[in-house]
Amino acid sequence: MIISDNHKHIKNWPKDERPRERLFKHGEQYLTDTELLAILLGTGVRGESVLDLARRILHKFGGFPEMVHTDARSWREVKGLGDAKIAQIRSALEIGKRLFSKTTETKIRVAKAQDVLNLLKGRLRGNKKEKFLVVLLNSKNFLIRTIEITEGGVAEVRPLIREVISKTLEYFADRVICVHNHPSGDPNPSAEDRAFTNDLIKAMDYVGIKFLDHVIIAEESYFSFNESGEMGNG
């Protein structure tokens, strides 16, 4: 769809070219990323149509998956975006992420570290900060829920072992796998990772929770403390 420079305001466009009207006529699945984002934005800025603004935002971030891992400061660098528009976009992205998470978590069995990688690599890929998550399972290793505990390296989350235990008990999980990512791309554990895992093993054993593994994910690869034999149960 080509829009001339003379038609900066969507209200001046033919109705069948406006993103909102196209959505209702053809369905949202037929709209481009630019058109979907334009509907979220609602209006453009002085001298720039909402489609042009949407196109500029997509060019800056690279696409919707890349937008998920950006912070408010990056958004405020986009000329023409105020807090209201930023909040709308980030809320929509979070809704999409949660919907994907809920859909993914339906009737999934997590039996080995590769299953953990398959479950979470999309969520963690491209993230520039470490995230620490727990994968909560029932007695047959079927997924109950995946919960993000905090953002930051394991040295920072050491006091939150209590939070891991709390969430496990809250959701009546029988088993738990802890997961964090390495943005560096190297999944091998640091000395801090190993010390933290030892603390996790002791804490889980003390409260009687079956701690299956601590998995470190780095893009398409992983390190499993269980599979490496470092948890003592090979």
C-alpha cells in the first residue's frame, strides 16, 4: 500500500486504506506489522503519519520480538513517543508474551534439560540481561507454570532462594527446575553459578522439595547441572 506524501493524516485517506478499517474488513491476521503498530499508536506526529511513525519504530528495534526486551529509556529515544503511547505498546507486547506463555505451557512434559531449552529459548533469546526463572512441575513432570523470579545474575538473586521455595509451595508443585540465561552466549557456569546451585540443593532438600536441575541457557545451547553430574544425582 503506497501512501503519497500529501496524505499525512489517516482521516484524509480512502477508508479502505486505513489500518483500522482494513482490520475489520479483512481481519487482523492480514495486516502488516506496521499497520498493527499504527493502530496501537492511534495518531502520528507533526509532519509524519501514524504509519510512518510505526515504520520508524519497527526499523529502530527490528521487530516485535526485539521490542519485548527493551526498556523505557530506549522507547523515550523515539521522537514523537510520549509515555501514554509507550505504555500502550509495552502493555500490548506483555499481553502477547503472557498469551504465548500460557499457550506454550498447556500439557507440556519437561523430562530433561533439552525440554527446558525448547520451552524457554524463545522467551530468553536476545535478552541483554540475565533472568532467573523457576519451572514448576507436578509429580509426573508436567508443567504447572513458569515464573520469572527476578532479573539479574545469580550473585544478586542469592537472597531469593526463599522466593523460589515460596512459589513452589504456592502452586503446590512437586518438582522444580531453576533456569537462568547467559547473554554472553556461553552457557558454562561461573564459580558463582556453582556456589548458588549448591545453596539451592541444600535449601530444597531441607524443605523436602524435589529439585531436578539448574539449567543455564545461552541462545540455542545449555548447561545442565544434573546432566553434568554436578548435582550428585547424575
